[in-house]
Amino acid sequence: MPKPNKFSTVAVKAARYEQERNGSNPLESWDKAAYEVFPDSESSRKKGCPRSAFLGLCEEGLVKGIPSGEYIRGKVNKAYVIEVLPLLKATPSITEKELWLKACRALKVNEDKKYNSQMHVLKALWDEGLLNEELI
């Protein structure tokens, strides 16, 4: 299995923090995990795309232990990960790059659009069993 990127680690930590806290504040848990993973990089801690992908999954009640709710304003990064959930469920061995390309095609986004770890967040949560599969 390939080594996860650091945003994969943040997503898994944040989901586990929320499970410990009964899903009270996924943004706060993301920020806590991001600080632990990126103690010396404020720009990485504030990177919006992976955070929005995580919070978008939380909004839909797709992350175990986190109730659905309104956690983000922007919805584009949420759309990327939601779009490919059925594909990931059907083909768990699919790569992050393949997921990204499928999301771009489905949402009619230029495939050259810069990738910002959204699919690493999704795949890490899936691989760790932190997604509510019955909702996909």
C-alpha cells in the first residue's frame, strides 16, 4: 500500500477525534489534527481543499460518528469526493489519481485542474473503515 500523504493522516486523526468527542465539532478536530501533522506550516494547516473534502463528507453524515450538518460554505471540494464515492465502493483499489480524473470528468472540470489532496482524504477514510458504507 502506498504511503499516505499528510492530509490522509490529518483526515483519519480528525475523524477519530470526532468519534471520541461524539461528533461535536469536525472543523475543530480537523484543525487540531492539522496542527499535529503540520506544526511548522501554517499554510498547510489552512489548506482549504482537503479540509473542505473532509467537512463535505461530514456534512452528508458519511463519516462514522459525525452527524450530518452544515460545516462548510464552499461545496466544490465536497462535490468531487461525493461524486466518486460509488466508484470507490465498487473498486476500493482505485488510485487517488484515477478518482480525481473521474471526478473532473463527471463534473465537467478541466482535468488539468490542480489536485489538492481531496482524494487522499476520501481514500484514507475509506481504507480505515471510517465511512458509513451503507449511505453510499
